[in-house]
Amino acid sequence: MTSRSINRLPDMIKLLVRLATITLAAAGFTFGGSTAPKPIYENDFQSVEIGKEPEGFLILAGAFAVRAENRNRFLELPGTPLEDFGALFGEATMTGSRVEASVQSWPRRRLSPTFGVGLYGLGGFRLLLSGNKGKLELWRRDEVVASANHRWQKEGWTRLILAAVPQQDGSWRIRGKSWDAGGEEPADWMIDYLTETAPPQGKPSIWGQPFSGFPIRFDDLTVRRVGILE
């Protein structure tokens, strides 16, 4: 190899990385949990018959059904019984992923619901907003592995994002945030958890515990792939 060829290597590497980035972005990947150009799953329930379960949903527990209010359709979990309910949807994957959802519910006196989203099935991660605790919590299976103080905005819809980003050294960075859906998305992640253990293969999910006795509504579900580059 000539000295001229050696001098051109950095430019060639940059070009290859750029081409790889463009290819992955076209396939629906994002990088570092940033805004995605192409979701691999979207559901606003507008085309689902009222009173029915959405096609492709695996209801683990709870009488989930599509309801409507002011021409907007959403997936609703009834306010009773007061237990832990969930549903799986979308594609099972082991790759980096990001799930988003809008959720609405109401408190009753001092009782508030818990709700959130998950990745990688029952053995994966859940990002749950607990109104009673005033916390946003990251669960792995049945254990809280990270949390952040977060006061639930009781009026309107709440937006949640959970992202699992594979790192170049083989570790995984799990991130989460939540905010009033009528406001601006926070620039920073509220939860940023690093683990050496890769998640299992599994589907995205939604979860609800209607402790206040009011229903919990889910809408605008979105799933995106997240690439290894950050």
C-alpha cells in the first residue's frame, strides 16, 4: 500500500460509517435513542372497532378494549379490579429498541394509578410511573433497578419513552423519560441505567395498575429500532 493510500484511510472509514448509518436509518434504526426517522410499529387505534381488542395484541391480564371519546379512539384498561395488568404487542426482538406511548388516568383522593411501557417481554424491562410514590421507576423482571423523582401531571395525557441501547463494549444502556404530553419533551433522560447483561428476546408491552379505581387509557404506541452506534 502506498503512502497516499494510507493517508486516504481516515476519509474512507468516515465514508463507510456514513453509508452504514444511512442504511440503518433507512431500515428504521435510530442512534443513541434519538428521534427515529421510521417507526417499525405504530398504533393509534383509530381503525380498530370499538369494544374489541386490537389485532396482534397478546393480553396477559385485564379486560383491555378499544374505547372512544370526542372521536379519539384508545385502548382502555378498566378501573377494576385493582391488580397488575399488561399486554404484549408488536415484534419480538433482541436488538436495540425504543417504545413510546401516551397514557391517561385519574387519581381518587390519595390514590393514584401506576402505568407504563416495557421492552423484551416478561423477562425484560418496564418503565412505570407510580403516582402514589411520585417516582418514575425502571423495573427488570420483579426488581426496581433505577428510579427518579417525578410528579405525575394528573390532567391530560402523559408521554413515556423507554429505550434500550446496545453499546460497542457489549453492555446495554437503558433509558427512560416521562412528561406532560401537552408540553415539550425533556432533552435529558430521567433514568439512565447501564447493565452488562443483554435483555432476552421479547415483545414491547404496556402495563397498568388502576389503584384509584379509574380506567387507564393507552394511545399512540410507537416502536423503533435503536442501532449500536451512539
